[in-house]
Amino acid sequence: MRQLAVTSKLPVVFVDYRKAPLFKFPTAIYDCINVTNYIMQERAPQLESVIYMGDSAGAMLSLNMAYLWRNPTELPDTNAMTMLQPKQQIEKLVLIYPPAHFYRENTTRYSSYEKYKQSGYYINEDSMNMFIDTYYGHMSDEECVNNPLISPVTATKFLPHFKRIPPSLVLTAEYDILKDPAAEFSQMLQEIGVKVTYKELKNQVHAGMIDYHSGEWNPVFLNEIVAYLKQ
């Protein structure tokens, strides 16, 4: 994250949220709320805005935070959502290959599902099912499909509640099973008036944002993100 902070000239906070299988949905959301409460109320109450950014599951957590900021009563424990001060806002979202659709709802719904479910780059059908079992195994598929924090593409009755989320950058990777649902969700947001910049990054794969061996950022992703943050 230091490379992002240096390049963007912005302070960066990395949330080390608790992870499945020990901690299932919505534990990670509560952890993000707690960190935001600490930063905005105790550590830096002078801040007027924040930008949420994440990749893959982190992208959905970023989207969840923006959604709940505007719709706090939709979290089971509403007392946890106390972060907003009158002057504070979410300025932007950066969502990098977000899993915007609950995969088991229809595994043939998107061409990217069909194309990469067997020989996907980094993730495929087996890993998608493993992630679902690990994170949402305590919930029914129907509950997941109708939950806007899990599958906003299918939880369509909640779509109007996304209307007040901030301007967003959505990046997808060309060779990613999650590409098409993320593109569809971007279009859904645009149709209800959210300012969305959508880009499919050619010759890229899921989890290609950072080289996890060297820790270096992929310049294709970094340049797009920093350019958007500086707008």
C-alpha cells in the first residue's frame, strides 16, 4: 500500500479485516465500520471525506460501506453504523474486479462465467464455490441472491438504495470470470444516475493488481487508479 500512498500522495489505511472460515459474513463489514469509526471520529476527525477502494472481496466491502453509509438500517446490528459526522462524506469509490453477482444464482448467466469456469486465470468455478461455502456457508442461496451486500445484481429491489453512492471507478480484467457481472452492475448504477467510470483492462487477470511475490503494483492498474484519484 505504500506504493499507492506515495504515487497518489494520499494517506492510505489498510483494513486487516477478519476472514473466513473462522469469521463469516458480515464480520468483515463490522471490522471496516470499526476502522472507519476510529479514523473519522478519533484519529483524524478533521477529515471531510474518505475514499473506499478494494479489489475482489475488498471491492465488495468498499461498495458495502458506501451503501450502508446511506442505508445504515439495512445492517443487522444498526448500532455499529455510527461513523458519519455531519461534515464527512465518502468522496469516491474504486472497485477493482468486484464479485457483484452471487455465482450460484445462474452459473451460465454470463459469457465470462462460461469462458473461465473451467480454466480460469486465478479463479474458476471450483474456487468460486469454495469462496461461497467459506464465507456464506451459514446462509441459504436464496438469502444470498436477495442480499444487496452480497449480490447487488440480483437483489434488484434494493437497486434504488444505491442511488446515493458516490462517483465510482470500476475496473475489470479481460481474463476474469467476474468481468461480465461487474460490467452489468456498472451499467445498472449508471442507469439510476450514479456517475460510474468503467474500464476493462486488456490482457489482465483477476488478482493482477499486485504481484504478490514482489509486492509491486501492476502499473496498468496503478496508473488508472491514481489518475482517477487525482481528478
